[in-house]
Amino acid sequence: TKMNEYLAELKKKGIDINKYTMVDVIDDIEFARKAMGYKSITLLSVSYGTRVALLYSYRYPQALNRTVMIGPNPPGHFIWQAEKTDQILDLYDSVYKAQNSSHYKGSIKDAMAKAFQKMPKRWSVYRLDADKIKIGTFGAMFSKEFATLTFDYYFKAANKGDYSGLYLIQLIADMMGGTITGDLYAKGVSADFQPGIDYRKTFRSTNAVLGGNTSLLYWGIAGNWTQNLIAAEYRQCRQSNSPTLVISGHLDVSTPADFATDELMPFLSNGHHVSLANMSHSDIFQKAMSTEGFLISYYDSGEVKTSLVDKNNTVDFVPKKKFGKLKIFVAGLIM
């Protein structure tokens, strides 16, 4: 397989994949901290990086001043669960319906199911691939603006037979590629892999509307990644006294807010959790980074000014961006 060939190539080059775990990353940062003469440091972490920050607080608690985690990823959650994605779609549906808008077209999940059921073999001259579209849709849901644009494509496909937009989502899935696959395995598999689980069977047996394709893409062959797991003490949540600000979004499909609430916060004795309404994965990062004074006030004094970020967080289900069929057709030729 390609995985085995890749591992053989790394070994031939003298690269030991066991030296590229998150624990190694933490040790590298700690080496730099000491070399630069810092008594303690503050951490700003996002998504995958929040796991690094968490493990840092376990490994070198005395080295940390304050930590911010945006889109927190507790142990066990480098694997995306299809049923959880379904729940996030339900949340989008509830927000959509509650707006009582004249643009309301019905259930998003129903439109998805109908679009897949009616899907032709091709749009124009291009072959349609439902699995790739599902993967692309999951990626689109990292941003609420991109998510609502994608939902509109499903309504057009289900109600008008127009699959041009879903073909665009398919192209985006192709663009996702495997450029970070090796690093993802080195960090994610060494932390969250469970030898007793048949990942292919698990993710192929789901009845969720978008299936388990994204996790299957990465975790279906994770058993072939011949790397030692990091120590058990770093593969589960445990008590941390480090001052930590955790920022979640209630529409976050990648790092759902309830995982932080239920699994992470009980172990952060000096933690504060801010869950932003109507925000997904990339939205919470943009909001936190662009809101003047929010992060600085926390780093300086530990004060959490929730009011600065918890406002004007709405979801617009009328797409702001439009891509015409001609542009999509040309994109298919180029890619």
C-alpha cells in the first residue's frame, strides 16, 4: 500500500517517526523556552494546537503562565464522529427554522438526503462522487458562511436538480489532498488510536446523512501507521491547575462545544469556558483574534471580557457569495 511505501521511504532516509509526536513538539518548545531565558510563557492555541497546550500543562505546568484554547480538542477527538456531525446539522436546522425567514426552504438534512438519493452520475461532463461531496461538505462546515452556501447547493440539487454547486464542493474535497497526512498520523494516531477498534467497519456502518467519510479517509488505514502510542497519561484528561481560557462555538463541527463542557472543563480547576452562539470552527478563531482587547485582557490580568465576543453572532442563510455554472465548469477543467 501507499502507506507502507511511505513508511519504508522514511525509514530508508533515517527518519524515526516516533520522534514526531506531540510530546516531542512540547519538549522542543520547552527547550526553546529555557534557551531564551523565559521563566514562564503564555500559550495561544487553536484546534490541534489546543491538545498540545493541554499536554504541555500536564508535562510542564510550572512553565505556563496563562493559556488560551480556541476550538478545544480533548483527548480522543482527533476522530470525527458522524453522529456528532448529524447533531451539528440539527443545530443549524433549528437556527434556520427559528429565523422565520421568507427564505426558509425546509430541513437541511432532508435536502441532503434527497440530493444524494436523486444524484445523477454526472453534472455536465463531470462525474459526481457522493463520498467526495460528503467530505467536502464536512470541510465547508468549518465556516458558517461556507456552510450556508453549501446548504444552498443542496437545496438547489434536491429541489431543482441543479448539481453544479455540489460539484464545486466535490472539487474542494479534491483540493484538501494529503499534504499533512504524515504529520496528522504522527500527532493524531500516536495520541488517539485504539488498537481494538475496527475503524473501517465503524465509519462504514453509520446511518448519518454525511456518513463517516472524513474520518474513514484518515483513520481507515491508521492501523498501518507503525508508531508507538504516547504514554497513557497523555491520552486521557486529567487535572490541570494552569489558568486556561477555553473558547468554543456552538456550531463547531470539528471541535464541538459540548466535548469541552463535558470532558475537558471538569479537569481545568482554573479554567473558564466561553461558548459562542452561532459560530463554527474558523469563526471562533477569527472572532477572538479580531476583537480588540479580548485576548490581551486575559493574558494581562486573567479577566475574561465575554461581552466583547458574544455579540453580533448571527447566521445568514442567504449566501453572500455566488459561483456561476460557467466558473464551476472552468474550475473542473483546470483542476
